[in-house]
Amino acid sequence: MKRLVISLAAVTLMFLALALLWLFAVPKLTLSRINARSVTVNRLNSVLENEISEGKEPEASVAELLTLHEAQMPDEIKFLSGKNTEGSVFSASGGGGNMICPVHKDGEIVGFAVYTYSDPLKHVSDLLVLSVLAFCWLAASVFLIFIYINILKPFVRLSEYPERIAKMPDTDKLPETRNRRFGKFIWSMNMLRDVLINERNRSERLEGQRRTLLASVAHGVKTPVTNIRLYAEAIKTGLYSENGSDNAALAEKIDRNAEKIQSLVKELIETSASAASSYTPEITSFYISEMAKIISGEYTERMNISHIPFAVECRSEHIMNSDLYGLVRIVSQLIENAVKYGNGEGIKVSIESDPDGVCISVCNKGELLPEEELLFIFDSFRRGSNSHDVEGSGIGLFTARTIASALGGSVAARRLEDSGEMEFTVYIPD
């Protein structure tokens, strides 16, 4: 509101300045020009009186005056004899661009000289000009109020909402509006709020499951570990050393307890992998070129900053029925891997379509994975031999494969030995 008041005050001052300029500066300019013309007319009238006094005809003298080159010369000069009784003198004096001077000869008025100017300073009514200025001021004020109510005020309210939902995800939704400028944005913010609430609930649920699982594993491991330690102590003290059958039974007990521990660890890993990669697709129709634009927009500037050659190719306008942002997430994961494990010489994304589906490939130059590792790098918590000194959890490619499987597709990797590149290919049926 404060900014609106300041803007209205500035507009008001501007139009007041224009009004004062019209009321004071323009009349002064007009008066200055009239004074200059008066000097010229007086000079011309003196020349005319001298020539008439010398016996020249007035019409001839007037013609000679028009050939002079004086500042502020009139456009037309007429001589009206004093014997003229038709009233043309009074008619001529009515125009704002005419100046009338008496012509004397031997101390008597013999006629009048009419000096006519085509005045460029139009005599516009002050009331009309001020009315126009007032209308402009009113229009500008209404425009500023409209901008404030329909754009600035909603924008201020919207700019505070992301911070609110970040601190309080349960905050109320923004009221829906048909405003074409903010309607989609409000809808998106409300959808983001719903996603955050769902993610928070999911995180709380997974946290509860994690704690339950850890408690279960801790309790389940405690007994086998205790038994193994007892058996180890018995072996250490030589309790079963004299009887071979007892030693075999003891070894079987140790193996059985070790299997229990191994089973619990396997359950823990599978549960963690499932929690990390669960995904529910949202199927929509979209052009695959739209996916290319999103990927290019997300990574082009970042790659330029990192000085990594980057290209996204899509020569098709195929319409696909799938999860747009799920596919973007898959490709993003492959690009992130290419950045981490590539040598920085280039990353290329190609998107092609065929009658049965869409194929997306991500190629990067760098160290090639051994052929025997290609079948296992998509497993959870598995990392390739080129991952030394590179941070990671081994869950990214597993997540990409999980999303692709949820969409009915697949992900594969291969070595391009001729070009020294690794290629990851995603195929999604349509």
C-alpha cells in the first residue's frame, strides 16, 4: 500500500508540474514572441510611413516591405486607406495573428497597415488543456490502482506462501482464482503443498517402519550373536575338543545362527531399497519435444558453467502417454551419473520415437565399465569399479530402473569402445 501511495503522489506531482508549465511558461513564451513581432512591425510601419511621405503609392511600398528579410516578418501586409468606410479594418483586427498600425503622413492618419501572421502557437483554451491533463492523471491513477490490486498485492501474498509452506506444511491452501496471470501458479503452489504433506507423511511412516525394523533386527540379532559367542567360548576352553561329533554339532549351531543374522541383514537391505525407490507414476499426454526442452533448460546453463559440452537432440513431435516428470527424473539421474563418472569431454542426450515407444540415450566420455559389471550396476547399493573417490550411495541407477519398470520400460547400459563412451538407454513403450 505504501508503494501505491508513493506512486500516486509521484504521478500527481508530475501532472501538477505540467499544469503549472502550461499556465505560466507557455504564456511567457507567447508574450516574448509577440514582443519580438511588435518590434518588427513598428520598424516596418516606420519604413512604410517614410515612403508614403516621399510620395510613393502605398501598394508599391507594401510590396517592397515584403521583400525585406527581417526577423519575425509577417506573412501578409495590407494597406487600408483612411477613406475606406466598409469596415474592413475592424474585420482584420479580430484575428489573433493580426497586428494593425496607423499610417501617418504630415501628422495625419492616411490609413492603416494590417500585418498578418500565421501563428504556430494555437490559442488553445486553458480549460481544455487542464481538462486533458486531469483526464490523464485520472487514467494513470486508475491504472496504478489496477496494477496494485490485480498484480502487486496478489504477488506479495504469493511470494510469502513458499516460506509459509516450508515452515508449516499444514498451512491452508491458497484460494483458487480465475486470474489468468496467477491461476496456474496458485494451482501449482497448492499441488506443491499437497506433495510436501504427502512426502512428510510418507517420511514419518517410513521413519516409524525404520525404527520398528531396527528394533526387530537388534532384538533378532542379539540372540544369535550371544549363542555364537557362547559356542566360541566353549571351543576356546576346549569343552568339545575331545569329541568330534560334538564339534560337528557345535559348527552346525554356529552356522544356523549365522544364517539368522544373514537373513535379518538381507531383510534390512531390501526394506531400505524399497523405501528409497518406491514410485507411483502419473500418466499424462505430452510431446516428447517438451521433455527435451525441460532437460535442456535444467542442464544447459549448469554445463556451460562447468565447461562440459552438452547437447539434447529430439527430432520428433511424437505425442506420448506416460509420466513426463518420471522420465525427466530417469534422464536426470543418468546425466548426474555422467557428470560424476565422466571425464568432462561431453554429454549427449538423444530422444527418438518409433511406432511402439520412445528410446532415450545418454552418452558420456570417460572410463568404461567392465563388461561383467553392466548387468549389476542397476542393483540397489551396487557401485561400479570406477566409483573410487566419488561420493554416492549406489541407489541412483536402481531408482532409475525402478521408475522405468513402473512405466513398463527398461534401462540398459553398454560400452561404446570405438568412441570411448558409456551409453545408458531407456526404452518406454507407448
